[in-house]
Amino acid sequence: MEPGREGSCGVIFFDIGQSGQSLAFSDGVLKHFNRHRQTRFWQKEAGGLLFARFELPVINIDVATGPRRGDRRSRYSYWPDERAEQREIDDMFSRGLHFVGCWHTHPEDVASPSHIDRRNIADCVRRSYHALNGFIMVVVGRNPIPVGICVSVCDKSSVYELASSRKAASIGSSFTSTSRRSADLGRSSADFGMPDSGQTS
């Protein structure tokens, strides 16, 4: 077994611009990413959806799904089973987990979103029925986490790469949503954060 593939990864935080908010990726989610890194020449791209709980100013990414039997996968491409994705969204929502974005792997040491990735995530934001102004996109490279991953927040036209943070943000009041696909990832030209707790659109 490759060193670093298993074991505890801890929790990793990524600051959301200058908003004072952060994404927190749980140990279980990081282990899931690790299991699917394309460190062998025969490994295909993998991916899935991301689900979160909101404790502003922290957005806790607690679950990463996929890959699935119905996904189309090759060494350099990944096309998800959209029906399976919708079932996951419905199931996780019933458990109090909100769909906030997606993840997939790349066969490169340090991952970065491709032109196709950028186009696809922008299209997903535009055509999805949700109360979000943007989605989270994680691309997992071959290098160990966190060096090998790229975490971004994406709106209808732009991709904003986030910087990792060693310090945990303080836990604020909990977020309440009435929307199936949850929460507002609000943004301005200055930051790309969530609005104050309780605000919905």
C-alpha cells in the first residue's frame, strides 16, 4: 500500500476570499479524495458531489460521494451519472446535508481546473435549480493532500481559487435554509463569501 494513502488526514480549512468565512473539509472527505488519487497509470478519473452543513462562518464539507457504476470514466475524462447525482442530492437533503459542489481527480501532480472544468461548472451553476450564487469545485491531483488539490468557488462566469488556512474559523450561529439546494454563496467584487446567517434567496 502506498504511504500516505490511508490514515488520518485531519481537517483542512480554506479561506473564502476576504469574507472571514471558510470551508472545512472533514477527515472522512479527505480520505475519500486520497483513495481515488490517480497515482497509478491504469487509474481512471473519479468524481462525485460535495455536501455540507452550515455553521457560519464555517461551511463544513462532511460528505463526498462517487464514483458510481453509471459514471463514464477514462484516464483523462469523467462524466457523472446525472440521475444518480439527483438521487444523492435528494437523499442527503433528507439528512440535513446540502449540495454545495463537486469534486473529481486529474492525473497531474498538482491539480488545476481545465478549460472544460471551468465551462462545465459555470454551466452547472446556470442551469441548476438552487438558491446558490456559486458552487465549490475540488480537483484532486496525484500529490498528497493538501499540496495536490485545487479548491475553488465558481459562479456563472468565473472560478476563484481559494487559499488553505491553518487556523480554524470560529463557529457562529447555524444556518437555516428553506431551499432544496440550500444556502446563499453570496459574493461581491471584494469577496466570495456567504451572507449573514439566516439570509436566504
